[in-house]
Amino acid sequence: MRILIDDNAGFCFGVVRAIDTAEKHLEQEGTLCCLGDIVHNNAEVQRLKEKGLRVIDSLDIIHTPEAKVLIRAHGEPPLTYARAKELGITLIDATCPIVLALQQKIKKGYEEMQSTTPKGQVVIFGKPGHAEVIGLCGQTAGTAVVVSHPDDLEAVDFTRPIRLYSQTTKNKEEYRRLIENIKARMACSNECPDFIAYDTICNQVANRATQLEAFARSVDAVVFVSGKGSSNGHYLYEYCKSVQPHTTMITDVQELEGIDLKGVQTVGITGATSTPRWLMEAVAHALTH
């Protein structure tokens, strides 16, 4: 059986940057707190915990004077920075530059919507409760309307101006359909001044679908490695399975036992933008030994 690892799979730029930042700090000081899982992959989180990373879910549990806390690539709302200042906590900000730029764009859009008559609204295409989306909503004092499906548009007031943004890891085709849906409900053309949709999906993530399609077609079966909590992982897995029906998702090497690869000549191993390369290599090694 021939094993191929997808060269385009693995951590995106923002995640690589955050993990590099964490590892450099751990090498210097031996310990570091991270607000939330640094990446949606349990195996990688565990690897970093063994190096001294401590995952926390609130700044309020920190009682050490002058403590340092890492802000992961997903970013945080303004309230987090304000609370850190109150507590005397030093933040090591590893927010992805693309996410940071989006936060700033949404904040500007929100401020502009406050001056319209009637007041406009910020709408975010994203997964409710997702770490990045929480940070984006924070730029609007929590007033943004989050939609993940056309049915969610019932919460939008189409008589008021709308500024639409997307979570950076969402699907471009789904975003395009959402834009057309809003245009139809507002009965406006491409030049409608009351509705502006911004292209805020990360190109590295958006291009993964095209790359993944080519890879999936080149093999007889795919083992897709991803953490269960990765939105990007679930989307790419479903896309991969639509191209190559013989696709199975696993979170770690132990789950290989339940996969039937009898008679398969070429197996491709790929993953999400939150899947570490070392884990895909471990899966490849297990399949050949």
C-alpha cells in the first residue's frame, strides 16, 4: 500500500505563528498560560502542555503578580484586554494578522453604522460561539448579528443598512449565496448603498478546497486527520468526502483500527489548518507498520 501525505495540509500561517510564539516563550521561562486551546487539536495541545503550557478559560483564575498570558490566533474581544490591564496581566498577543485586520474593519464598520439613519447593523457570517467570532462580535459591543445559515437571517432587520463580514475560515461559496440572499431580501442591486459585503475570508483557507480536491482525486482512499472541535476540519472533511467517498475522519492514530483499507492501493493523508504535520506523519507511520 502506498501512502501519500498532502503537502498543502497542516497549520495555517496564523496557527504556526501562535505556536512558534508559545514555544519560544516556553523555552525561555518554562511555563505559559494560554487563554483557550491554542489550536483546535487535542494532540497538539497535549504536546504543548507537556512543554509547560497551561490552558485557562478565564483571566480571573490568574493570581500570580505580573503573569503572562498568550492570546491565540483566533483573537479576543476588547473586554479581554481591558480585564488584563485591571489584573496587571501581561498579554502576549499572537492574534493572526488577518483576524486582527478583520477586527479593525468590523470596529470601523460598527462605528459608521451608529451614525446612519436609521442606525445600521453589523452582520457576521460565522459559527456562533466560535473563538474568532466572539472576538469579532466584541468589536461591536456585542451587537453584531451572527448568521451561520440562511434561516438565521430572520434576526436581521432588512429595513436598516447592513455591513456584512465573514469569519476568516468560512466557505466562500456559502458566503456568496448568503450575500445573494440578503440582496434579494433588500431588493437591491450590486450598487446598493445600504448593503456592503466585505471579502474577509482568508485566501489560504479558501484555496485549501481546490488543493484538497486535486489531492483527493489522486488517491484511492483518504484518511482525514482533524480535531473534533475544528470548524475548518469539519468543512474540509465533508468537501473531501464529496470528492473521494472513501474518506474517513480520525482524531488520532488509535482510531485507525476501525478503518477498512483492504485492497486500497494508494491512501492519502490530509487534515485541517489546525492539524499538525507531525500527527499526519504518525498516522502514515502507523499505516505502514
